[in-house]
Amino acid sequence: MRKILVVNSKGGCGKTTVATNLAVALAMRGEDVALADADRQKSSLSWVKRRPKALAKIEGLNWSKDGTFGDKDKTLDAIVIDGPGGLRSELAKNLIAEASDIVVPVLASAFDWNATLKFLDNISDIKKVRKGKADIHVVANRINRRSTQVADLEQTLSKKGYPLLARISDRVLYARHAANGTGVFDSSDAKAHEVRGQWHPLLQAVDS
């Protein structure tokens, strides 16, 4: 069973948006998926409660306290974890130690990428990551197509050894899906189809 942790110490990077849409993408492929919420705000759990029962099932797990996660559901194909902010808590360190993949969303802003670089350096020192048993996937999130900072972000991260895997644009439809307990992979309309391709590099990475 894969445990895919979505985490960053920098708030506002769209961690929950990435976690919920990633869970939907896996569930729509027929996988048995749970969405574990390890953040105190429990935004992902609220999203699961809003999710229409007619859609692909995603189980919600409350992992907001240390000791509340473990080998629940070895029958699942994947657990996507909406991680806590930062690395200060034992919960965050334990989640990273459990993860097979670590997805780090980052905004195209100098303030965000400087904080994210420090975070990436910190998690790279954790034993499981250092030994290559967990992969780090950096995702540029909420990208404005008119912004010139994406190239700067990509260059800055690449120099530090953290290449961008995917670039997810800033679109209103993500907020609409979040309010409905859905994701872009639940929908077949033209707008959803347009952005789904941006997720394929990430989906291929967590499959490998």
C-alpha cells in the first residue's frame, strides 16, 4: 500500500487542494483510496463529508494526532495524507517516515520558495528520504499563466537539486470542486479536461 504525503511548512500553498484532487485521481482509476487528514484544521475531512455518495468512494481518516495512524487498512491501494504544517511535531516526522512519496506544493513567489527550500533540506535529512526509500516530488501550485516567476522558481529549485515535477495552474474550478467535495478528475467537462493533463507527471511519479 502506498502512503502519499502532501506537506509543506509554508501555509497557503494549496496542500489540501493537491491532496484531495490526487485522491480523486486515484479513486477514479478504480483504486481503493483513503484521504487521511493530519492537519488541525481538518479541511480534508470536511471535504470528504461533502463528497457525493454517487462518486468514487474515498474514505476519510483523522490522523491529526500522533498515534492515530498506523496499519489501518492494509487492504487499501493508497492513502493520500494531507500533512500538518512544518516539521516540528513528532507527528510530521513520523508521517514522513511512513511515506512512500512526499509531495511538496510550492507557490511561484520568492517568499514561498525560500521557505520551501529550507523545508526540503530538512526533510532530505530524515533517514528514510536520505536512504532513497521515499521520493520527493515538488509541484508548482496555483500558477498564474501570465507570471514570469515560474521560470525563476524552476531555476532556483533546480540549482538546489529539487526539480519541478508538475505545474498546476490557478483556476477557479478548484475552489468550486472543493466546495462540492469533488475534484477535477470527477468531471468530464472541457475546463476540467484542460487542467487534468497538468497532473499526469505527478500521477506517473507516484505510480513508479
